[in-house]
Amino acid sequence: MGWWQIGTDSLAGSRFVVSPLAETVAALKTLNLATAAHPGERSWLTAHLPAYRERLAAEPLDALLVRAALGPTWNAGFLTPTPLGERELSFEEEVVAVREAEPADVLPELERAIGGPVPEPLRSARDLPHRMAGVLEWVWRETVLPDWPRRRRVLEADVVARTARLARDGWAAALDELNPGKMRWLGDGRLQVNRRAYPPRRIDGGRLLFVPVTPNQGWVSWEGSERYAVVYACSGALAGTAGPVVPEALGALLGGARAGVLVRLESPKSTSQLVALTGQGLGSVGRHLKVLLDAGLVRRGRAGRSVLYEWTEAGAVLVRAQGAGTS
């Protein structure tokens, strides 16, 4: 298994960051695999996969490059640069790192991703970083950017949920949930990042970043000994678009929109999470929460700077009596 030895300073200084480039790489990986993890992702693939395939068919060298860079067990390093983590950058700012990758490093990274020799057309090419940046720009512009405001709300909501779990249950519990079955806290400062037989790495003083993406993809990356990143898929409840079903009787009692807020509060959520999950406006969600608070159906508490809402006992009884799906 692959694991990192994390120093206390690096763990204490770690943070969650949103990366438009990581979201775009995750979208590219999903398009390349052409498999969906949930109905919302399946609809997205149906809408964009034909155009993506047409784009690569028009540029066979790009198609060969994508297949090589997204290897069976490893991504080519220049495709997944580690975020800086100092501030959130735009996609245009982040993709510069791909375009300006050192050409001499690209072929060895492709060999590692493939696990063998790089096909001759790629070996002869001199513009591979520029080509990969062009593919990412297409994926961003055509498949991610039109939906970026909603995606960003989902990512922010996931960060709120993770930091709340961290404040409530500590690092071991929070890290174990990032990538169930692959990532887990081993104790003694050791974090298992995947199940591959890779040599351990020591993170002592470097910046450790956790980067959520909405597609069901994940990977790790690092930049020397300065920065390390764990890219992970948002929890299923946040990544999907369908959400729990609101029972007809509960909708008639509370109103469909207000009931839609209530049924999602089995686990604590912030206002921004509820906006992302319900598609309702911030003002509407706030008004519904006030009514539910006044009725004694939900309560609120703080996790760091975030205000989180969850069912009271009365709220839980009301929802469960109607057989509502939970989040």
C-alpha cells in the first residue's frame, strides 16, 4: 500500500482548497473512462461524451496523449500539478502549469503512467504540454464551465461538511471518510493514500492540501517536498443531483421546498450546502430554516465559523413517520 508519514506541523497546517483545474482533470478522467458513478454524472456524460469523442477524433495525437497520460494505475505528473494552496486560482491561472511543463520531463512521466514504452508518435512530438493544456481548456470550456457555479457550491458544501466532521471527531475520522476503502489513518502519523505498492513518502514541513472534486475520481500529487495534495471525490450525497424523495404528505404539510430542506438535515449541513443540494436561493433556504427552527423541527450549532443545522428529535420523528429518504 502507498502511505505518507505526516509530521504534526504539516497536519496542523493542512487545508481544504477548491481547484478548477482538478475539477477539469477529474471530468477528463470521467470522459476518458465513459462510466458514471450516479445518475447526475450519467446525464452529464450523455450530454458531453459525443462531442468529446469528436474532439479527439479530429486530433488523433491528442487522443493518444490522453490515453497515455491517464495510465491504468498512475497519472502523468504534468497533467496533475499540485495546487499552490495560498489562494484559489482561476482555471486559466492553474492550467499554465500544464502548458509550461518541462518537455524533458513529459516522456518519463508518460512512461510511468503507461508502465512501458511511449508510442512513437508521442516520442516525436515537441508540443505535448501545449496539446494537453489545449485538451483541458476544451473540457473546461465545454463541459465544466457552464455548470461551474453549481459545482463550486457543491465543493464548498463538501468542505464545510468535512471541517465539521474534523471539529467533531478529529483527524482520524475525517481522513478515513475521504476515500473509503483506499484511504485511512494508520496511526503514528501514517496516512494510507491508496492501495498501490509505492514507497512511503515523508511529509514534514511541507504543505498538505485536500482537494474535493465532484466527479467520482481521485489521486495524489506532490511538488518536491513543498506541497502534497490528496484529490478526493465529494461524498455521494453532495455529488449527486437527485437528492432524497420528499413524501407527498410531508410536502403538503410544509410545502415542497421547505420539506426538501428538512429531509436533508439528518446530518448537519450549512446554509450553503442546502443551497447547493436543493437548487433554491440563499434567501429562500434561510426563510425555510427560520420557520423550521421556530417550529422546533431543526436546531443549529457551530463548527468553527460555520453554522450547521440538523433535525431535533421532533424533526426526525416527523420525517421518518412519512418514510422520507434521507441524505
